[in-house]
Amino acid sequence: MPRWNLGEIISDVTARLGRRVDIPKSVVSRYVNQAYEDTANVARPANLERIAVSSTTSGENRYDLPADFYEPIQLSWLTNIGSARTLIRKNIEQVDATGFKPIGIPSSYVLFGNWLELFPSPDSAYSLQLRYRSFVTTLVGAGDIPSLSTEWRFPIVLKTESYLHQWLGDPERAGGANNAYLSHIQTLDTDRAHRQRDSSAMRVRVIW
């Protein structure tokens, strides 16, 4: 199967446009990265899932998010026997109505700016574990490969083609390429869907 690195995507897209060598490579690369981000937001790839661990301080409720943080998956604190307690995400209005004190065992959190706030404020040192999804990393070198399953890389070609038709002032072809992109991704499963498959669901049980 093709790897679809940045160089291959650029080459294929410009060929699909009629071998438009007059389009600056920097322009093509910019739209490839935009199409990559668009596609990753749909695919929600497992390759972008991360874990960050930190420790709390008594009375301190604010903790910085990782620099590559995009969206949360789950936040929990770990006990001294290895088990975990999941924290519930609340909205800002809920916690601001009551405040973060008195201190206690954190049971929930809110996201704001580039940090998270624990509620109530921790009364001791706890080991926090944040599971999250990171931003995609910009493709720069020709050999850079998108952090997506192989089947999700060709849609980047289709979406880039749509963007470049717009850049060239051809909305009709842009729409056609975008429709091809949407049709193609509808045939694909996300990484989460693949992992949730269970062979037991395909079994047939006969009771005599």
C-alpha cells in the first residue's frame, strides 16, 4: 500500500490538477496540511492519543495542559494501590457558582485557556493521569507521513485537490473534489470503530 508521504501527496495532487507545475510548492504544502487536519478531525486517529501524568499540590487547583493538547479523552487520579478514579468534566458556570473550596478529593474538572482546574481543590498530593488527543504535527519534509491509518491518507489528496481548485478560482471542480472526499470518507471506519469490533458479536447461538 502507498505510504502517502508529503512528497507523494504533492506529486499526486498536482498531477490530478493537470500537472500544474506553476502552483508554488509552498501553497500546495499549506493546503495539504490543512486537508490533513480536516481529515484527522474526522478519523480521530489512535496515533494522536497521548497520556500525560503529573502530581497535584495541596490547595492548588490549576494545572497546565500539555503543549500539544487538542481535546480530552479522560482525566483520572491514581490511588496508592494502583487503581484509578475518573474525574467528571463540568462546565465553567457550575464550578464558578460554588467555587473550588473547601479543599478535598477532586471529583471533577473544567477546561479553560491552556490549563485545567480541579474541583474541589486537592487536599493532598495525587497522581493525575490525563488521556488526550493531540494536534496533528505539520508535515514539512517530503518524507513526512501523516499520523493516520493508511486508508485515511488518500482522502488528504482529495481534500487538497478541492482546496487548490478553490485557490485557482474554479468552484465547480472544487465542489466535485470535495464531494469525492466526502463520499470516500463515508466508506471508512475510524480507529475507534475498528477497536470496538468484537468477534463475539458475529456468533450464532442455538438453544435446543
